[in-house]
Amino acid sequence: MRIGAMRKMAAAAGAAALAVGLTACAGGGSKTPEEKSLYEQGMEVIQIMAEMAGSEAYAGMVSGSGEIQARMGEIGGGTYEAPEAVYQITLDPGSFETVLGMAGMEGMPETVETYLEQKMPATLISQINGMGGVEELAAANACAAGKTFVSQEEETDCIYLYTFSQGTPAAVAFTSGDGGAVSANGFFILYDGFSCGSEEEIQAYFDSTGIGTEVVQLSVQP
């Protein structure tokens, strides 16, 4: 095996190990995972994302593009200890077809559509970032993080959007599974056309796309 190929494999393995290590560190604190709210679980995911974005070594491992590395550095330079506001976004049952239309993904096999519908909240976030261009989407995906946990909350299929006074907005998509299991997938929102300064602005954005949603600002205790 050539040395160059070996170095690329080592870099990829190192990036994967760092991501796993950061995810494993996300369960700290005095509460058990089951006792933590969706808000708290989402904040833990965002802390992982911020560490990824702020690490020059990690950025160098996941991307060879200087532009993407610089964009990650800008994101990582923000402050993410406490959000300025948090919004819960719940998608209407009929929104899936609209999201597929936005992505130009009509006509897929039924099994694939069923799988994607289960992942729709995370898919929608990726579609928003994709509207910002290839580099923005790549930077957002490079900083993406996730976790799986058991939740005692009744409503778990939704998106929590966190805004920060000195940081990049971040969205965490929660999807319920069997036995109370919940999957959380977080992404920074890098599309400048997505206005999230208020509940009304967020609702207006989704209304303009035809995606049925309900947006509610949450009262949380950081």
C-alpha cells in the first residue's frame, strides 16, 4: 500500500475515533439520560458540534478544502454555552411529499421513501443547508453530530432550533424509535436565507416553501 493512501486511511480513522469519543463524552452530568429533557439532549449534541468545528486538526481530517476548513473555524469561534432562544418545529404529516419535491427526489422506491420519511426532520435541515450551496452544505455536514437516548417525554418527533447571540444557529432533529428510544441529529444552519430571529420569521420561512409546520418558542432554563 502506498504511503499516501495509508495516510488518508489514518486520517479518516482518526476523524471517526474523535467523533466517537466526543459522542461518548456527551452523557455527563448528574441526571440520568432518561431524566434529561429534549432541550438538554440537544444542547449536548451542539457542544459536540462546536468542539468539532473549533478543532483545526479535526477540520483538516474531514476536509481538504481550505474554504470549508475556514468556514468551520468561523463556526467554532462562536459561543454556545446558552442559547438566546429555542424554538420547537413540528412538521405536518403531509409535509414529506413537499420535502421530496424540494430535493427533486420523487419517484423513489417505496422502501426508500419510508426510510426517508422516518428521517424527515434531519433531511429537512440538510435541504435548508443545501440551498446555501455546496460548500455550506459540506461544512454543515462536517460538523454534524448525533446521539441516541431514551426519553420520558411524550412528543419526540420534532426539531429544536437553537439561536445564539454570538454563534451560528443550530438545529437538532429528534426522531422516535422503539422502546422509547430517540435519535438526535444536529446540524449548524449555514444558509443565510433562513431567517430565525423570531417565531414569526421561522414560520414565515416554512410557509413560503409550502412545508406545513408549527413553530413555537420554548421557555427553557439553560
